Amino acid sequence: MSTTRAIYPGSFDPVTNGHLDVIQRASSLFDELIVGISVNIEKNPMFTLDERLEMLTESCRPFDNVVVDSFDGMLVRYAETRNCKAIVKGLRAISDFEFEFVMALMNRKMDPSIETVFMMTSAEYSYISSSIVKEVAGLGGDIEGLVPSIVMEYLGKRLTER
Ligand code: PNS
């Protein structure tokens, strides 16, 4: 029997409960799910790659068929090397769609054998993004329930270092 493997890519700077909601849904749909952190130096992340890997690995511990990894460069090339059949993307609102649509078509152009699968996040997480979580935390707001506990710790530490 063949294994259907998918990749859920992102910056995960940091992982939020919205991401985990998509990871949980995708992990029940595919045999194996790779959560792939894109190493994009242009984005000037708050957390190093190692920190993001640690936060994600800890947060994905409950999911037996989820593996956390990182990749540099083109997503489809990495997906090919890991034999992924699908790219999973989370959609929160219509505003996400336009950009995701372009990326999905470009990825299909580069490798028509890999399908992009869009998953809706739960309504309770539909307004959460890594950027808004960082902004609210930076302004002293309460982000309890929006990110996993390990991210609360990392954010707390990072903000006191400033
Ligand atoms: O969490 P993000 O920042 O919205 O994730 C964006 C990501 C990493 C999925 C996207 O930028 C990506 O796929 N980067 C890898 C480089 C690549 O393949 N670019 C061409 C996309 S059509």
C-alpha cells in the first residue's frame, strides 16, 4: 500500500493555534504530514530557525504522523525530494485567497503532479496570524489561547530581551 504524504509549508514565526488547527485536520487526512519551515532570509524573522523548529516540534508532539523539517529555496523542489503528493495551505478569509491562488497555480506550473489542498481554519482562529500575535504580545496584550504554551514562553523571553 502506498503512503500519501503532504507538506504544510510556512514561516511559522511563531506557530499559532490556527496553524495547529490546520495541522490537526491535515494529519487526519494524509498518512504523513511534513510541517516545513521555509528558510526565507528576506522575512527578517523574530525567531531563529532552531527556535521555530523547537516550538513546532514540541507543539506537534501529539500528532504521530507529523514530522517537522525546514527547507531552503523552492517549495515544490523540496516537496519532490520528500515525495509529497500535496501541498496543504490554510485559508482564514477571502483576503488570503488571492495570494494563495497565485502561489498554487505557480507551484502547479512548476510541478503539475503536486496538488495544492486548501483547508479552512476553525472560525475561532480565523483572525489569528503570527504577525498579529507578535504585535499584540509586543504591546503587552494577552495572547493566551492563541498560541501553544511553548510559544508563550519564547515570546515572553524574546520581549524581555528587548
Ligand atoms: O507562513 P507564510 O510566510 O505565509 O508561508 C509562505 C511560504 C513559505 C509557504 C511561501 O513563501 C513559500 O512557498 N516559500 C518557498 C519559496 C517558493 O517556493 N516560492 C515560490 C512560491 S510560488
